[in-house]
Amino acid sequence: MMASDIWLILLVALLVLVAGALACAEVAIDRASRSHAEEARREGNRRAARLLTVLDDRPRHVNVLLFLSTLCRVTATVIVGYVSYDVIGPGSVFLALLVAVLLMVVVHYVVVGVAARTLGRQHADRIAMVAAGPAHWLATVLGPLASLLILVGNAVTPGKGYREGPFSSQADLREMVDLAEADDLIEDDERQMIHSVFELGETFAREVMVPRTEMIFIERSKTLRQALSLGLRSGFSRIPVIGENADDVVGIIYLKDVVRRVFEHRDAEQSERVESLMRVPYFVPDSKPADALLRDMQSARVHMAVVVDEYGGTAGLVTIEDILEEIVGEIADEYDTAAPEVVPLADGAFRLMARMHVDDFAELVDVEVDSEEEGVETVLGLVAKRLGRVPIPGASVDLDGWRLTAEQGAGRRNRIGTVLVQPHSAEPASEASDE
């Protein structure tokens, strides 16, 4: 081994250490807490002020550090390859390259990939404080070059690239959440909730709304007593008001407005119509992103919005709770309990889950009903078709010697949860009405 080779090996060691320091600073700046930096600045730490400047443009500084770290590692690998070739000799080129590759893979993995990045994660705030000054200076000098390389990379990459590079913290945020859960820093349900927040911007109003087929509405000409009755029976405190048909939503009636009016003027429940108390409806397109819809509903201070399709027809309803359920999951109250699909009762009656398949129901009670012929798949859908409207608790229909009665609402939306199936010989259920 020649003296020049020894100097080159020392240079390689220096480059590896610099690459490790750069990787450590990159991870530290990427994970540094802004709140901790602001607190340190209030305590008079001058380095904290520089760190806040770096955090204001975090992607640019991280990209420059990554660029320099890559440059050091590649240079060190090339030098090791040259020294290996010089020591082993030109007769074994393949062996020289193999030794260089294996050696540098181990060195880079241990020094840069494990040791440096572990230090950067464990002491992110302290290391970021120290590295903020040099990182800011390097970003000022080499930032344009790193940005140019990112543009070149995006140009040769199929599809839309990342304007600030794929190394920025925004692009890695979801992966960081998964790593935090793997390290037991957050719980699995918290990880799922954070991912749900990310996905909210990719979810549209039509995906979270209550569809038109499950809407409960009231005509504008109905009396306040009828509106009060419908609200009490359906369990909804806000009901859309329609004009000529379901596509003509003219307002929203609030149950508390009706109760207040009837309490103050007893004769109003028969003499006044729903249209006298209805509020202006809030319309949104079915293509509106859920996160933007949530912000708009908060700003407008409305709880319910009418979703319209591209043709202007009513597609459904959406409430703030519908959007929140996309983040926290189904919101159920203390009355919601899990129930078997079929519960045999006295006198040959059954209590069925509303979502039970029509064919299974037909086989259970021995009636001739086919889901394809009826055009529905569930027992509740069968009740709705025979009834001619959306069933509410208490609504019933007769079918081949059996009476099917919609029962309790399930979940926050008060959807029909079960259907009571009784032979005509049993005590009949009360017919539902709009009065």
C-alpha cells in the first residue's frame, strides 16, 4: 500500500464522518419541534431564533443536507473502489469492486444509516439547535443547485412530482405517524385517526352524506303538529322541508323552533304551517371535499347541508357529525347494542336485523319473495318499497300473512335497526301515519 493510499483512506474516513454528521443534522431538523424552539427563544437562546428560521423553510434545508450527505457517500465509495483496485491489482478488477462495495455498504449502513440517524432522532432539538446555523448557510449557497436537481428529477419521473422534493417532512408525515405507532409513542387508534384526517381531503360530500333514499322530509304545507309528530317519531331534530318533490328542498325545520312556537302559542300547532318556521337551507355540491365542507359549515354556523348532484337534484344530506365520523368512526349512543340477525319471539314472531337479505327472510318465514324481482336486497328495503316512502319507527306493511313493522332507530342517524315480523294471528302493530 502506497502513502497516497493511506491519505485516501483517511479522506474516506473523513467523508464518512461528514456524511454521518449531515445525516444526523438532516434527521434532527426534520424532527425538531417548533414549540420547543419558540420556548427556547423566549428564554434568550440565540440559536433557537436561527432554528426557527430554518424550520420556516424546512424542506429546502433538509434537501440540501441530503444532497451533501449523498455527495460525501458517493465520493467515499469511489475512492474506496480506487484504493481497492490499487491494492489488489489490475488482475482482479471484479474482486476489487466487490470488496469496495461490501465494505462501503457496511460502513454507510452502520455509521450513516443507523448511528447518525439514531442520534438525530434521540436528540433532535439539541442537535437541530447546533446544526441550524451551518444548515442555513449551506442552504443559501447550495439551495439553488438542490432545487435544480429536484426539478430534473421531477422531469424524468412519470406523473406529478414534488415541488419541494420527496424528502420533505410533508411527504414523509404519514410514514412518521406509522413509525410513531410502531415505537409505542402513539396508540393504534390515534394513528388511524391521524390517517383519517389526511384522507379527509380526498373524501367527497357524496361519500359521507345520508343518501336521498334514507332521508326523512316533510312538505311545507304540513302543520306544526304534524312536524312535531314526525320529529318525535323519527328521532330527528332537523328535517328538510320540500315543495313539489324531494328535489325541491325549500328549507330546514328545527324541532326546537317548533317546540318553542307551540309552547308560546298553543293554537299555532294547528293553525300555522311548517313553511312559517323553516330556515334557509344550505346547499353544497356532491363533489365538494369533506375537509373544505367542514370548514365552510363551521364558518356558516350550520349543522346540516343539502347535497345536490350535477343535475341540481337532491342527492342527500350531510351533517357535521357525518364528517366527524370519517375521523373518529361511527358515533353511537348508549342505546345502541349489538343484536343477532334473527331473534325468535312468542306467538311465532321474529325480530330481524333491518339489513337481513330478502332471500334469507323469505326462506325463514316461507313466503314467495325474490330480491331480483322486488329490486331490493334487504328487509328494510322491502318495507320501504311496499310502503312507498322511507319507513320510520312504527311504519308497517302486510306481506302474505305477515306484518312487518319497522322498529327502533340505530346509531346517530336513527336508521331503522330492526324489523318486527308477526303473523296476522298475533297482536297487530299500530299503523304509522304522518299525523
